Amino acid sequence: MSSEPMLPDGEMTAGQMLGGRYRLDHRTRSVDEVSIWAGEDETLSRPVTVYVIPPNHPRTDALIGASRRAAQAIDPRFLRVLDEMPDGPSEPVSFIVTENLGGVALADLLSFGPLPDADAAWVAREVAAALAPMHDAGFSHGALDPTEIIITASGLVRIKGFIIDALLAGGADDLAGGERADVAAIGYLLYAGLTGTWPGGGRKVPLPEARYWQGVLMRPSAQRDVTPALDGVCMQIVDPGSGGTPLRSAAAITLALDRVLAGLARQGLIPQDDLAARVAKAQRVGNSVTERVGREGLAPAAPVAPAYQEEPTNMVYPAPPAPVAPPVAPLTGLSRPLTPPPPPSAQGSPAVARLPKAPKLYRATGKWKLPRGWWIAPVVAVIIVLVLVIRGCSSGGILAPPQPTPAPVAAVSDFNPTADKGDGHENPDQVALATDGDPASCWTTRAYPQDYIPTSKPGVGVVLDFGSATTVSSLTLTMGAVPVNLSIMVPSGDAAQTDTAPMTSVTDWTSVLDTTVSTQPETLTLPDGTTTRFVLIYLTKLPEAEGGNGIQQTSICEVTATGLS
């Protein structure tokens, strides 16, 4: 123990030791008479955070209990609880010790303005993926906001204060409704990352308040150029009534953001590297805005919107984009402004492209002459046209487009991976009936409780194997019951070169079409150029089964495909 004397009522000073190994360096904040210190574990020479609880504090037992529950969060994305000890003969105060890995709080990064799409999606995805298993175990954070999220020097996401900070903020010991609060907070974190503003209501966060238009939260895409799929996912969490299927669980959010990130990755956008560069910049100039301005004269970027704005003029609230996974074709304009259209002409009519000027005649030695070589361009144009006509005639037509033809399915299998909270199979003895040519015979899902899919399990489906890479243009589905929400997916990466269907998790697949099947049969047109050997028909919301009672179930009675020859 340090020889420095203890102050009255359990108050501590810098340099004092707790537990014979934890040195207190400087106090970072205090909440309800509990002081939080940055310190050092002198035994292992590592930085730590120490919660110091004064003697006879009314929440001592609750906080110690919360720390023991929080210690079960062993995912490396949590700043883990390392130690705790109640006050007694050997300790003048109760204390809780957690990891302290350094880095920069998300709130500090956002003080410079919003993040690029990939960065914002990555941060929210990592938080959701870490919390999903804890929610299944009955635990929740309860106090998520940008001050609780730390981005490390390598661009990794870390969550601090699990369970403990919610209790300090006045939450109940049992944290009733904590999972719902966490899910909403993940959406708020994503919204904050995209806009630099905070839509989380009463929680005090050092960011401008989110903008509203006629009492309705403005979409991120109404404030800056945002990937449509990411904009849709954000609003499915923070404003479920804005369109699309609400995302009501951390697992569902993780799956949705995985799809968005897969599309962004195809453009070479690596969020971890970009976040690391941003953290390095923030650390070079200090973690506070005051230090940044004072040291380098670097002011934070102005927020994309004022804290609150009443019904801005000339603002049209945009129609919600369909909340679908990103298309296979590369997305554009993630953080660059859209190119404006050409201005109208002086008469108000649209601008017309200028035709090349005709070759000028010139006069020499008293006679009008054409420029030398004027005949070359017309002759070349005539030759090209003749070649195209000859080739077209020899092939039976001029540049005839490829014609759709039946694409036979070589094999079909059920899809219900254990990694996605399935048990590895879904009526495999019936799955061949989905492609046997008889709509009266069906592969049927199990009977699930109301909204079990997607709240407890992201989905279930069947995998079609065409035997070799095929350009699939459409699928025609005959379902046993509708409406059904589903995704048509292909293996992530280069689907045309994938020879083995990924059966471990749906996260190994990328959606090319998200839709609702509501008619019998229904033909789904896939994006141009969908070339793959394997197609996953992934059911993400089931209709109520006949007879009701809260049971949901459907069947795939027939699937046929067409390809381009």
C-alpha cells in the first residue's frame, strides 16, 4: 500500500494503490459519488480503469454484482472486467477494475464530422455482433452511446462499461428492457456515424442533436450522399415505420450490415484501415477539441446540420429507398457529392450536345477547296457499317441479344447452419421436392413461433446447384403460403469461380435481390450478370401457418430458373 494517507470518506488521490497492485493515476470522471480513474496494474504493467466506490455507498452491492455479470462478456470487443473487491479490513474502498486499451472515443472522432459509409457500418456491425450472444444469455449493456465506444489505434472497435455504466447512470439492477435499448442504440450509433448528429433523445452525448423535418427524423441520405442499402438498414432500426422489415435484434442487424459491407468491400473500401488513420490523426493532436485547436489550429469539421432546424425551406422529404442488400454492381458516390446535371440553355430548354462542325472550306489561289484528307473519316465509317452488317447477317441477325433459356438445377440442399442458430438441417428428406417439376409436392419449413425468424434466427432456405457457373436471369417460385420475405443470394467473393457451396453461415453469402413474394407463382428477375453455380433462396420472414396460433411456416413447392445463352 502507498504511504500516502487516505482522505476522509474514501476519497482517493493520485498515486494511491488498491489491492496491492492497482495504482490510481488521474480521475477521469465521477458519477453518483463513484469516481472513475485511469490507472496502472503494476503487477502486469498494463493500463487499467478503476471504479472507486466509497464506503457505505447504497449501490455497492449492486455494482459489485454488475461487475460479476459483466465479467461473463469475454468477447475481445468488450473492455473486460479484470478484478473487483469490496471494502473491508484490507481495502478502504470497494473497487472494480476493467481493461483500458487506449484509443479514441467514437464521440471524439465524430467531432470532426461524419464517417464514410464503410466506417460507420463497420462500427455498428462490430457492436451488434458483440452484443448478440450476450442478449441471448440475458445480458445487455444498457448505456450505449458514442462515449462508450472506443476505436483503437489499429481500427478495432471496443465497448466499455458493459452493464456497469447503465447501473451508474441510474438504470435498474435487473436492466429490464435492456436488449431493446441496446438495439435502438446500435441504430443511433450508425445514424451518428453517417450524420455526425445524435438521435438518441435524452441521453447526454457531446454531439449536435439530429435533424427533424415536420416532426420526423430525417434520413441520413437527406443530409449527405449515403449508400441506399446502408441508409435503409439505418432507418429499419431507428425508425421501423419508415419502410422495410424492422430490425429488432442485434443478430439481425449484424446480418444486414454484413451484406452492406460485402458490397462496399468490392469497391476496395477497408474500414479498419481508414479508422486506424483517423485515430492516429486524433491522437497526434489530442483527444479533446480544445487541444486540437490549441496545438495545431485544427478546428473540427462543421457538423453536417445544425443541432435542430424547423422545417427547412425548399426541403423535400425523400421517399424511403428499398431496404435491400447492396447490388452486385459496384456502388458509387459513397462520400463524394453527386455530379449536378448540365445547366439549361439560355432559352430554358435542356442543353443539347454539340455536333462536330463540318469541315471548313477554304479558298486558295482563287478556287474553293476542301481540307486535305477530308474523305478519310466518311470512308472509315462506311467500312465499319458494312462489317457490322455482314457479321450480323452471317449470324442470323444484327447483334442479336442473348436469349433466356431454361437453366436446369443439378442438385438442391437445405440450409440451416448451426452458426446461424440452426441445427444443421431443415427437413432434408423433402428438399428434392422443391425442384422435381411437380408443384403439388413441396419442401416445407418447420413450424416456428411468431417472429422467431428473423428475431431469433436470421432465416432458413434451400441451395440450388446448377452444376457449373451459369448466368441466371430469373427464378420462378411457387410457395406454399405467402407473403414471404426472402433474399436471393450468391456466394461472397467471385461467385462464378466458387465450386463448393458455403454451408457454414449465411454471412458467407451476398444478397443480389431482397423481395417479398406475394403471388403464386412469382417470377423474380435477377440483376444483369448474375453468374454463379450456387444460388441460396433464403427465407427471412414467414407467413402465419394455417390455423394461426402464432405459428409461422411456408413451403417451396417448385423452383425453375432461366439463364442467358
